[in-house]
Amino acid sequence: MPKMKTNRGAAKRFRKTASGGFKCSHSHRRHILTKKSTKRKRQLRATGALHASDVKSASRLMPYV
């Protein structure tokens, strides 16, 4: 049986936490930043947690993480 492959797109987007969840960065921080408030951009800087309903599929995409 060959090894399972890690989905490279998911590996670049998610990191595993110690408790078994996944953390990810927020969207809407790439361009058109002039119209967004400083508060909004500052809050998007922090990492967010992947929703509990998506953790199972994310862990399936990254079997060795």
C-alpha cells in the first residue's frame, strides 16, 4: 500500500494546534486595503481557528500533520 499524499494547498493554508484543531489566516487582506479601516486590517492579521465542522475534512487532507 503506498503512502497517502498530503494535499499541498491545505498544507499551505492550515497549521495543526496542540489540541487537535487547525488554525488559519483570515481572508480579505491581499488588496484594496485603502478603503478598509485600520481596526479591520489589524484584526485580520491574527490567526483564526478552523470551524469544528471543517476539522475532519482538513485532517483528511493532511494525514501526517
